[in-house]
Amino acid sequence: MSRHFLLLIPASALLLSGCASGTFKARQQERERLAASSGMYCEFVSGDLFPDLDVELSMSMAKRCDASKNFTVTNYKNSSDHSGVIYCCATANRSERRAAVKKPAPAAPVKSETADSDAEVVSE
């Protein structure tokens, strides 16, 4: 009986962790889908994982946020007692981002109407 009990504990732990990671992936996919359709995105950036929180926050926001729109940053402590910040922002539309990055076409050279200073003047 005790052997079955000892085997049951690790097996149930593996089963529960597998279900938890599946739920996490499903929730992440749902978040990405909603962010794409609504244009709004929020994320927690852990101060415990990133001692340079300001750098990580800047990089995370640069990847997802439209810099021309308003955003919020709030101090937060999650249920696992990890401190950090939550930011929410309007997502940058990929096509708008590409259009902003494209360089304008080079302008045609403008012909000068003034005479060249090295030109010879011929009188008739």
C-alpha cells in the first residue's frame, strides 16, 4: 500500500504541472489574440527577475507599444509576493510601424537658375 502511495504522489504532481502549463499556454494565446483584436496590451515586469527594471520595462514596451499613444505604469506586487510593475499600452500596428520606418524617396536634384561662377561670358 505504501509503495502505491509513494508512486501516486509524483505521478499526480506531474499530471497537475502538465495541466497547469497547458492552461498557462492557453491563457497566453488568448491574451495575444485579444491584444491583437483590441489594440491594448498589459504585462507584468518582475523587479525580482530583472534588477535593472527600468531597462527591461523600456525594452518590453518598445516591442509592443505605440510610442505616440498614452500608457500607464503601476507598481505592483503579485500573489507570489514578487514586486515589479504592470504596464498597459496601445499596441503598435505592424503595418503602421513599417510605414513609419520606411525612408522617403530621394528628392530629384534641383537645377540652379544662377549662372555658374566659372562660366565664360561671350559677347557678340
